[in-house]
Amino acid sequence: MRAEVAVRAAATLGEGPTWDPATDRLIWVDILGSRIHTYQPGGGRRTVMATEQHVGAAKPRAAGGLVVNLRDGIARYDADGAFSWLVRDPVPGRRGNDAAVAPDGSLWAGTMRDDEAAGGGTLTRIAPDGETRVLFPSVAVSNGLAWSPDGTHLYYIDSPTRRIDVCRMDGQRPSERRPLVEIEPGAGFPDGLTVDAEGCLWVALWDGGQIRRYTPHGRLDRTLRLPVPRPTACCFGGPSLRDLYVTTAGAGSPHPHPLAGSLLVVPDAGQGMPAVPFAG
């Protein structure tokens, strides 16, 4: 399997790809560029929308439009583009980062400090009505998260730890957090991840130039080499959810790869699961 260029772009920090089956399009963000991108593979149609703040993630809503993890909190764009805050909680030097929608339709949104200081980030559950519950109050760079196909386990990444952790889901709370995978020094840092229909984890390795697939027991199962050193996240998309889309970044590199910031795709890489839209 080989990665191809789906969208040639120059995102500073491309992140958070999500397939929206309601619109047959891929949604992804440029966090530091404050842009939300969409791409429809069928006709090649692309859109780019500017946000007023850095945007860590953008996910589809069941009612149409998007829910976004911004610098100062969680907000919604209606289908007609109208903007409203759901949770506004500005903290100087902190911004939203990766986020995911849980099987129950809630949004789990991470934060981090601009200086990536340990303990400066959080992971918070946002209910459809805006009620919040801090789940992990002291992390560094809250990054990839995804659930097992049956919803009984959460996989979570705090990137500087070089780990993928697994938690048992206890109702709406994660419990019994423990390391599942430890990325060896020199292989990069774990960033975004997705879970396929077989329950295996696909994780992007920042500065590792690859996507790795691990079994639910933490065994390395497959490695996809990429042409860029800084992949950031991945998800399955396309009509059959078999194509693996990968966001990339050039941020922090003095000599970025020519494809850094582009959206890549690995055709027929596996079988993904449908994304759950935010219920709010």
C-alpha cells in the first residue's frame, strides 16, 4: 500500500480528519492556520473556511453544521453558517487540540498549553446540552482518542508520554487507565489515531514518517511508510470507508517536505467504522 496525494495543500498544522457520511466529504483542520477544510473525493470539490481562533478539531453535528474545539472553548456552526458558543472557557496560553465524538454523541475535547507544559492540558466531556465534565485534568498534549467497536474501551494519547493508553469505559467515564503501547525512542511521537472495524488502532507518528496499526492487545501489526516526516492523524473515509486519509504538518520544521501540510490517502487500506455525529 502506498500513500497518494488527495489534496495538495500547505497547512501549517493539518489535523483531525473525519469522514462525514451525511455529506460524503472529509473534514479536517489547519490548527495554527485557523482553517476548516472539506474535501469530496467523488468530484474533487474543496472548501476552506476561516475561523477567528486556532481550531483544534471540527466534527459533524447530527443537526447539520459543525462542532469545533477552538482556543477559548467549544462552539457550533449551524448548517447556515451561524456561529454560537456552547462552552466558553478562555485560559491564557491554552488552546483546543484534538477531539472526538463518543458513541453516545458527546464530544470529548482536549486542550494543551502553547508551550506544551506538562499538566497544562485537559480532556473534557461535553454533553449535547453543554454540560461539561473534566475527565483528565492534568495532561501535556491531549491528542488522539477513539473507542473500541463495542464502546467498552477508550484509547487515548498524551503525546509526550510516547504511549497509547487504554481505559475501560464505566458509563460515561473512563477508568482503569493503563499503557497499551509504548513508542520506542527515535520512532516519533504518537499523535492522532483511529480504530478500524476489527478493533485495531491506527496511529500517526509525528517525526516518525509512518502510520502504525496495532492490535487491541498492543501488538504491532502493520506499518505504512509515508513520504512526509510529520503525519498528524488518520481516519477511514470514502463511500465504503476503506480509504485511509492522513493529515500532515510542516510546523516547526526549518525545511518542510514539499508535501508537508497536504492531505494524503492510502486507498483500500482497511475497513473503517462510521463516525458518530455530535448530538448537540
